[in-house]
Amino acid sequence: MGALSMLAMACTGIVEAPDEGSGSSTGVAVCSSNAYWKDLDKASDLMRPGGKCNDCHDKNTKAPQYAVAGTVYPTAHEPDECNGVAGVIMDGGMAEISVVVTDRIGRTQPPIAVNSVGNFYLKELLMPFNVKVVSKGKENKMMMQAPHGDCNACHTQNGDQNAPGRITIPQ
């Protein structure tokens, strides 16, 4: 079992301002995008939204290894393989929705743009780290250091290991 997989057992994802969105009071999964990933595992940045990125990549020696990877959704209880928020690059090259990571020595990494299915990833980072989702001047900030970089391992459809559900855009 890889180090990141073992760390997935210790997730606690308390978020400062989670979007509870539609359907969250019952925990019922709603695919807000009405679009699902249906492709084969073909080395795509768009693959398996909501899935445990590093858990899967740890099992495939040809897959790239990520320090941080996950999916951002509009609501907290979206099913696996449902496309997340569609990231847009605005005029001036800035991403409308991005994930901001600050490493263990206080260096803030360049914002990670969220792609067209909500996925994001970063290849190298000094752990542990702090993380937040930023959009339109608002942010959702994880209130503790992330225990590992496989974000979707805790931020599942219903939340695992005290996470409130999916990683969501700030409202």
C-alpha cells in the first residue's frame, strides 16, 4: 500500500465555508452537470472526476504521481464520475476557479486551475500543506492541514473520515 493510500485512513476535512448545495440535507447524490465520464483510462486530465486519484495512480506504474489531486463540484454530494465544475480561463489568463496550496514552509504555490470536468492536480509539493478553493473573490478553506494529497479519498459523495462531502466552489 502506498504512503498516500495509508494516509487516506486519517482524513479529517473540516471546511470553513462549505457549500451544502441542493440535495445535501439528505445526502442524496445529484449530478449537477448531468454529464458523466465514460471514457477508458487513457491518460487524460479529464478522467474519473470524483475518484481517488492517487489511490488509482499508485496502482499503475505508468500513471503520473501527484502530490495533490482532486475534483471541485458545485454541491457537496455529487456521485463519482459525474463531471464537476467546468473551469474557465478568463481574459488575462487567470482561472475563474482555482485551488491554492500553501506548503509546510509557508510558500504559496501558483494557483492550480480547475479543468473542464473540475479536476485539478499538482505534481510536487512539500507536505503537509494547507489548501483552499478560490472563485470570484471568495474561498472555501480547509481549516486544518491536509493529511495527504489524495483529496477525493476523503471528499467523497457523502464525505469520509469527517470530511463534509465533496470539495465545493465557494458561494
